[in-house]
Amino acid sequence: MRTLCINLKTAQESSSAEAFLILSPRVQFRFPQFIFVDVESTSHFFGGEKGCLEKALHIAAKFSPDAAAAIADTPSAAQVFARWRPSYIAPAGKEQEGFRGLGLDALKDLEGLQPWAQKKPVEHMISFFHTLGVHGLEDVLNFRMNSLRERWGDFGVLLWNRLHSQDAQVISPLIPRDPLVGYGYLDDPIGAVPLLMARLRPHLDILFARLAGLSRYAQKVDVILYCEYSDKKYFLTIEPVSPTRDQVLYEDLLEKKLSQLTLENPVREFEISVFDVPEKIQQLDFFEPRDNTEDRWRRLISFARQADCEMGFLQMEASHFPEQSFRLVTDWPEDFKASDVIERQEDALQIKSVYAKGLSASPRPSLLLPQPQPLSAAEVQKLRFVSSLPSERIESSWWQISVQELRNRDYYFALSQHGQLLWVFKDRINSQVYLHGYFD
Amino acid sequence: MKTLALPEFADIPFVSAEHLQPPAGLATGVSVLDDFLLWKGIPQGDLSLFQGIPGTGATSLWVRIVQNVHAQNKWAAWINGDAQLFPAHLTHHKLNLKKLLVVKEPRENEQLFWMLQELISSSLFEVIGCNLKELFLKNHQLQKLKRLCRLHKVALVFINQKPVKFINPLFSFMVSFQRDFVTIQRALHRPTPFNIAGSMIHANFMHQFKDSARKLLS
């Protein structure tokens, strides 16, 4: 077994191991700061053990800036190297070669998945070896198992086994169970957005590293800010237009939202909850550029949505009433073609005619008013109608006739006194003339 | 033998007129207009102002520009004013609705300014149209937008429904749409005002209504 040990240097939660699931499904956390990963069968995905080590250090940097890692045959030796020889990769089957030059203090780290029950026997052992004139770890290798057993019993046997790669420690597959939440308590309460963001960012780093390890996307992120003195809480929800793992986008959206907030008191505590969804799997073409524009417009739409500004693409709808014939959608609009459906069954041909398909070819103004605007009699008087007969009649079914909804319209082209070409209609129920659009 | 009137200029590598490249522009598709303008269209990376009450043809010119932009498989954006862009009209003009981002009328002026900055700095769009009831943006805001446009090479077109006579030098290109003709009020390095017939831009049938041969209007 080839084991990668990551020493995060600062105490972490066991959920931090989830971030390293990218490297292998066999990952184990050992309190307070060690992550052990079985990379025997997965290191080739990263271009070998060196690539795997670099990737692990890259992930570990999100948890601790001075994290260290090493690879050896056994977890205990890997831990020793992570502590005393950072970034060392022990040759397979010859990890004892790496003990050369190490002092006896390294014995304290010869733990692996199971730490020493007590440090005192190890310290006693080290002082005893010193009295014998043994000062290097490689010299301890020369002692026989029986010698250590006679002196220290089972503890001596365990130490000998660990030194000679005989202590079998198996790393089990990690089953993630912890919720994606972060919590922070600020010793000095903060009211300024940049400072608050600086405190939130490390938590977001960890949460998004875990998301990446779990191969999940964040649908939304909830942030609760607890104020000092008053029990005021601020609930912020960041929800981009589509689930994503783009941490920068979430940070930008959060910063934007925070800057709009007026805090009653400085913030003392905060909670971050990430709501995750399965990752979308997209098979990209080999020649397709990876930096596509889709992410940029998703980012743009997410920003606009957060600012309560609606934007999107025009999606045409199957309605003959102009104001109902389109809407704004945030996904790609689908092609809309009103045409007859021709079905062939052997020698038979069936044509299913689509109602009002000719509407798509009729003249339509470039600008449409969201609501038809009633014109006064004086205004109508000033209009010059192009024809006395309507260019088009649009009406609903007879059982839906209602004056309020303006569902019986005779459309005309008209010129205003200022030379504007207008699209107006006369309601057939109440004879009122409405302005509905401009041929601008 | 070719001799120079001023021999001291002999070493200066003069560039002939045909080697000069005009500044980048987006073609309008109206040949009279494109031939007249320095940019061979509206200026890219700069501000343009189309002025005219609704129904006089400003949106038609913008649609023609977007036609050319879409023909190059590039994107455009539009910010609605009180009236919204009608997709049935756009599909008649072969516009690709998948390449046109539409923004609903922002509620506040500040929001519009912010939105414009976001749209420009996204670097997604070749041309952005903004329909306004009135041009309320301050000069410093226009300056900021102009700088962003230059940086991201975006043509920003304001369509102002309430024409103003004052010619703002921040706009490199200003056009006024009137009943029968279109006046170019400002265009860099070109003699202005310059008039062209409205029929070249506007919906063709409008002028047919008034043509004596087939007069439809009273």
C-alpha cells in the first residue's frame, strides 16, 4: 500500500478529509490534523506520485498555508516523513532508507492511523536509547524484535513492526456524512465589509474544497450574521442562476450583498450553509475551448438577479396575443416555428395544420408596450389611419370574451402628427382605441 | 527621377492613404451611412446616440447593426425602456434570439448605470443598445462608460426618445431621426450635419403610404 500523509499543522474537523476525495476514495482523518490517503491505485491519474503529492498540497493550502505531505509504504512512516521530511516520496518497499539522518524524536510521529496511547513510553524509550549511545532512527532499526519485547513488551513489538513496515493499517473508503456548514466567532466584532469578507473567505475556501472533493455543485449559500449587543440576525441567501462551484462568483455576489446591508451592530458570529446538488456532467468536445462564454453570462445573469433586475433571452411562446407571445428566460431560448406538422405513415400522408401560423409572417412593430395604452378621443382624431379596414383581427374564443382583458382587437397602422408609425387597435367591445407598439 | 520638395523629409516613412486602417466600427448595413462614416459603421469601443421619438426609426437602425453582429456569430444586448423589444419583429429580420440578451427596464437610474457597467465589462457583447425616455446620465457617468467601452471594445448605443439639441462631445456619433430624414449631428472627422433619407433605414412601407402613385393616406 502506498500512503500519502498530509499534515495540516493546525487542528481541523474530520470533515476536512472530504476535500481529498479527489485523490482517492480511501481517505481517513486522524485527529487533530492528519489526513491519510491510499494512493496505490489512483496516483497514475495525477501523473504519478509526485503529481499526486503536489495536488494534495494544493488542496491542503486551503486549510493551512504551511501544510506538508509525504508518501511512504505505511501510514506511520508517511507521518514521520510529513513531519520531518516534507514532500519526501519514499521508494516503494524501501521506506527505511528515508529514516537515515532522522533523530530519535521522529519516533513520536511513528503513529499512522493509530496514535500512541501515551507519549510517556516513547519519551522513555528515546531517553533510554540515548543512554545506550543510539541517537539516530536508522540505528534503532538494528535492534531485534525480541530485544524490544523484553524491554517494553507489546509496545516494543508495535514499535518494531512500525519501523519495519510490518504494522498493517488499512485505510477504509470515506463515506461523507457531515453537513456543508461553517461557523466563525470573531474575537473582535467586525462591521466593515472587506474585513468581514476576509474572515468569511477561509471558511468558503474549505467548504468549496469539500464540494470539489465530493464532486457536488452549490445550489445556494446561506449566510447568517449575528450582531453583537443586539440579537439582530441578518440572513443572506446567495443563489446564482444555476448550480455552480465557482467560488469567485459566490464571493462576488456575497460581497455585493453585504455592501448593500446596513448593519445595526458589528458582527460577532457567522454561519455559512452550502446547499449542494449533484454535479452536471458535460462531455466537452476535445477542440472546444474550455473558457466558454456560458460561465460569463451565467455570472452576469446571477448578478442581475441579485440586484432585482430581470434579464435573459427572448423566448417566443405559442400565443396570438402579442403581449403573451414571448417572455424572458435565463436558459437558452428554444427555437419556435409555427408550421404545419406533416406525418407520413407508409403511403398515407397526414397534415396537421397549425392554427394562426400566418401570424409569424405578419408585420410586427419593433417596440411593444407592455400594456396597451388607451388613447383619448382627441389623440385618435389626430391619427391618420393607413386604411379604413383593419390590417389584422386578433380575438380570443367566444367563451373568453371579456372587456377587461381586451381580447377582441382590430389592429391598424397609423401615423401620428409627429410622423411616428404606430400600431394601434380598436377594441370591438367598447370601441376604445389603444396604442400597442411603435414601428421604430 | 522623383524629387522631394523638402529633402529633409526624405527619411520619414510616410504612409499612403490606402494603408491607413480606419478605427474599428460595426457596419449598419446602410451603405450611404457606412460609406460616410470614418468607422464604416458605428464606432466600436465608443458611445453613440440615436435620438428620435418612438416610431421614427432609431430601433430599426440598431436592429440592422445587430443583424451584422449576429452574422459574425457575436453577441448583442439590449436594455428595454418603457416599451419592450418585440421578438416577432426581430425574427423577421433574421436576428438570432440566442445571441441577444435583453434586460428589463431598470427601476432606478443608478441601477441602469450599474447594469451598463456590468454588461460592458463582461466583454460578451459587441454592441449594447439602451432605450431611454430621456438621457439622464451625467457627464462623469458617460465618461466612465466611454472608458469601459474603449477598454472592452464595445459599441454602446443610447436610443434617446426625447431629443436634445445640445451636441455632447462625449458621443462620437450622434444621429437624429425625424419624420422623413435622418440627420447625422456628429461624426468624428466628417462634415456634419449630414442628412439621409429616412426610407433607407426605417421600415420601407412607411414611405409607400405617402407615395402619390399608391397613396394610402388621406
